[in-house]
Amino acid sequence: MYGVFSSNIPNTTIIIPEFEKNNTDWTQIKITAVTGSTINQTYILHFKNDSEFQFNFETDVNPQNQDPFKISEKGVPICADNLNSGDKIPTANIILNDTTNRVYSESKRELTHARWSQTDEQGDIYFDRETGMLVELERTHKFTNPNTGSVIEKTDVIRLIDTNRWQVR
């Protein structure tokens, strides 16, 4: 997981959260509880200097329980499983474009995929179709200063690589 920043003004600086400074060694998402359509998770961000940051997160995958949502505000670690092309990702106002197969650690997985493009944001996202877990994300958010017109783009990239992501308990 890493972030990439670019700007049309070379000397522009912005405050970057520690977990987005390309210092993340690994990230782990543990499912701690499932109650109906609500999934509780604990995130552990382990940094290259051996420090860690941990936080809890809750995702409701039922489309009927969704409030207005922006992917940039909450992230999208999980969606409902076994969705098809044309279905909406319950945790974001994004329609799935297609299903595809990819090989991860010598194991073929069926994925659901969505691509979106809005005025200030665009991206690609892939979920494991069987489990609903996020496996890849590339999202670019554009921050524009309305007074100066200066633009800063921030791209978040997430690619899961560890084979234990397929364990379903």
C-alpha cells in the first residue's frame, strides 16, 4: 500500500499522514465480528521502522443500509460477495463493470471489478468475488485550490500479495 503525490506547482507541500508516506511494510485486516450485514474489522498498519498503527472499522454491505458515501472518506475494504456486473458496490455509489479472473500466488481467483471517473476522483477497484475482500485499488483524488487553481493529485495504490488472504473461517 502506498501513495503517490503530484502537483502542477513544484514547490507545493502538503501534510502527509504517516501511513501514506510509502513507509508501510505491510497491512493486515482482521475480521473481528459479523452481525447481519455489518462486518467489524481491525486494521494493523506495520511500518518499515517496526512501529504499528491500529484502528477499528465497520462496514455494512447491505445496499439498503447505505448513507451518502464517498470512497475517499471511508475506504472500501469489503463489499458483498458474489456480486455481478451491473450490481452496485454496497459500500460505495459505484457500479461493478465486470468479473475477471486473475492469478495470485499460483491460485486463480474470480474478481469483481469497477472503474469510475468523477470530477475530482477516478479509480479502479477489484474485490475477490467469493469473499468480498478488496484485493486491488488504485484511486486518484484531485485537490484544487479554488483561489489559485493549483492542483495536487494524490493516488492511493493497494495490492494484496499474501496468500493467507484466501483463508475463509
